[in-house]
Amino acid sequence: MNTRSYWNPYLAGVLLGLALLAAFVVAGQGLGASAFPKRVIAGACDVFSPEWTAGSAAFGKYVGSGNPLANWLVVEVIGVLIGGFLGAVSAGRLKGEVVRSSNVTQGRRLFFALLGGVIMGFAASLGRGCTSGQALSGGASLAGGSWAFMMMVFAGGYAVAWFVRKQWI
Amino acid sequence: MDLTFPWLPRGFFGEQGGLLTALLIGAVFGFALERAGFGNGRKLAAQFYLYDMTVFKVMFTAIVTAMVGLYALSGVGLVQLDLVWINPTYLAPQLLGGFLLGVGFIVSGLCPGTAFVSLVSGKLDALVVLVGVFLGVLLFAFGLDGLPALEALYTSGSGEVLTLPGLLGISGSWLAAGVALMALGAFIGAEKVEERMAARLKKNGADLDGSRVTDSRGKYWAMGSLLALSLLAATAAPMLEQENPRQLVASGVRPLPLAERIIAHEPALRILDLREAGTDLRIPGLGKASPTSPPADLLPGQHVVLIAEGDLDAKDLAGWPQGPEYEVLEGGAQAWKEQVLTPLEAEVYNQEALDRAKVQNEICAWFNGTESKAVSAPPPPVIQPAVGSRKKPKGGC
């Protein structure tokens, strides 16, 4: 099956911006992504050890009032999974593979995927958000700290890019 | 029916309906991310090797679109911006968190949001990235409880909502227009950088992801509409504000109900005496103001009651800021003195009138300081600021 090419980035950006604007005016908050892992982990910890979770500085706030998953951002990420899946299927891009440069082995790529993921999970907790919740949403609402966050995302990426270039180019 | 945005904080839809909007808006978000190419780690990573800057273009077009929309709608009064959750500022953890997120982004090729899209595109690396993100969240939670230094870093900062328009002292719609124009310039630069870097990397034998979209017509359409959007924000919103100075909506309040609210210590109640002279109203915490120069510290969420000599016309208050809820005392200072500060003598044969007089005379005694409780006048009502220092723990991203 032929795959569709990607959209013009500016048009894709306008649609994404309209989704973000809809989130602001309907829900009164921006979009997010890392709330999902935070709340899922908090919910899982709550099942295994409710006392520890309630006393945890990171998770206590999610489990105090009802189901941590009954949350706008969590359901929004479920929507992202559905929308992303529909997009990939309709574009003929649903394909099981490991995305990498030909200069890197699959094992090495997956090791770095795990490492980068751990760093991001930590960073999104420390920074109270990730590229979606801080850089994109906070950027659009002109939050001062979010603009600082966004600049530092690019700074961190460019600072390390040279060392991991084999994975990508 | 007042349909001013945002809807969920104003109680529209209820909880179930609210979550349905999350599903729909999230689906559009996910679809747009996929169509932009963000399910592909190599395309995202290309941003950091400068040969395909789709990440920058999509992200800033989205930011500009939502920002211009949000601040233009709020400029014309369709969005109540103080009900929209805006990320509070914790500068140090945001700076370090942002830097580490950028490091994790280029090491893994994906960020948390795009990893979800990549996962449902079938990419195994995205699954591993997400496993890592979950582990990282858990790691941070352990660290926050076990390492006092991490806890100190995480909680440092004021947690205030500091927006750039507030920090720079310019209106949101003008700043939005400025950011849009800057983005436009940056896009033109990015297009040039991409061409050069792609050619250079290819010459060096690099293995490039070749999915960059170079459809120039779409590019100019999009850039043109961005320009139009920014001009819309810069001119339309302030013009609408000027041409159509929104009259203060001030409702009337009668003396006795106001007296009861003062006695009940209603929070955020603020009473201003607009008369040039006179200190005879016996209202604790009464402020002074002139109709032409409102106090500088009026905040949204306050209930401001204005007292003139007699009746006050809201038209006289053209320069007063939008935000607080205004009420004018019906009958003004004169009515206050007659109905609150003067004891009422009821005819003894009418029980209803007697009861009413009893209530009124208790109120009268409270304000005149003859009642025992009123000897120590209550402190001025505490004004709760509605913006500027909102702290609301929330999942954030």
C-alpha cells in the first residue's frame, strides 16, 4: 500500500493549534502528554501500596480525590492514541518497525530509546510537564516559565545531538 | 445564556461531557501530530541536525495559532482568561527539566506526546521510549521522597502565574502579534538553513530521513494566513476595545442587603466611597476613590461596591478596569444613612413591621457601634486576589 506523504508542516501546525485553542476555550487548560504516565503510575502504586502512594510527594496529589485516571488530560491522551492510530492507518503508515539510521544496530537504538525515555520521565516530572504541557501549551498561553522551559528543551537537544548522531544520520 | 469561554470551568457539560471533549480534542491533536510526521523518531530528531526543521515549524505554527486565538478572543471579551489554567512559574526546575527533556528527546528520538503517536503507528522504539518514561516518572517519585536536594529544587520558585504580557507590561494581543511576526521571520530562516544543511550532510554521506515536505504553495498559504492572524490580533482586538468601550456592568445593591453582607464578612468584598468629602458612613474598611481615577489594585474576582452621594450612573465610570464585579449602592450615601444608620420606629400593632424594624435596628446598632459585638470593629474584608498568585497543583503536561 502506498503511504501518503506528510502534510505541509504549517498546515499541520494550524490544525494542531486549533486543537490547542479548543482545549483552552472548552476545557480551560492546554494539552498534555506526561500527565498520562504520571497518573497511570500513581494509580498502579495506589493499588499495590495505598499508604506509600498517598504519602508520596510526587503521587499523593493524584490519588487523594477519587480515581487518578478520571482526568481530562488522561482521557485526552487516550484521544491522542485513537487519533494517531486513525492517522497512521489512513495514511498507510501503520507498520511494525524500529525507526533508526542505517548506521546503528537495532539493539543500540532500543537501548538509547529506553535511556532517553527514563531521562524524559524524570525531566517531565521535575519540570512539571513536557513538550506538550509546558512548551506547546504554556508557550501558547505565554506563560513565562514555559518559555524558559521551551528554550531549554532546544538547548538540551542541540547540546547532546552531536554525541548521538549515529542513531539518526 | 452567557456562552463566554472557557466552558468546563464555568460548569458546562458536567464531568462526563467534559471527558468526552478531552477524547475529541485529543483525537484531533493525535491526528495532526501523525500527519505532521511526528510518529517518526527520525523526522523529529532531524530538527537537531537542522536538515528538516518540521518540529520547529509545526510547533511554532501551533503556538502562534492558539496564542493569537486565545489572546484575541480574550481581548474582545469572549474568553475569561482568569479561568484558563496557565502554567505557574517554578523557574529553576523548569530550566533544568527543560534541558533534561531536550537531552532525552534527542537520545530517544521522541518526546512523551509524540511517543504515543509513534506507538500507535506500530513503532517498537516508541514502546521502549514509553517504558522508559514510566520508569523515569517512578524514579523521580522515589528521588523526591529520598533526596532532600531534589525536593528543594522541585519546590523552589514562587509557583505564581507569570505571563509574558504581565512581565513585559504589554497587552496580550500585541505580544501575540509580535511573536507571530517573529515566527514568520524564523520560518523563512529555517527554510534556508534546511536546504543548506541537507545538502552538506548528503555530501558527507549521512543517512537522512527524506520525508521533508517542500510544497512551496502550501508554505506560502500558511505563512500568509499566519501574517493575517497576527495582524488580526494586533489591530482587531485593541480596536474593538477602543471603539466599543465596554461599559461597566454594575448592578444595584440596596443598603440593607449590603449591610448584611458587610456584617457577614463576605470575602473579596470591597467598598469604595466616591464622594469628595464625608467620613460618616461607619463602614469598616471603607476605601476612597474618585470616579475618574480608579484604584490601581482592583482585581478580577473582587466585588466592588461603589457609593456616591446619590444614585450613580455606570456611564460615569468609563475608565474603570474590567474584571471585578461592580455594584452601586442604590440611593448612595444618603440612602445608607437613612436606612442603615438611622433606627426605625415601627408601629407596635404590626408584627411584620416590628420584626423588620428589629432586624434593621440590629444592623443599625452594629454600624453605629452601640452593640457589644461591634465594639471591636471587624478587620477590613480580606481581598482574595483571583489572578497573579494562583497555585493549583495539576498534572501539568
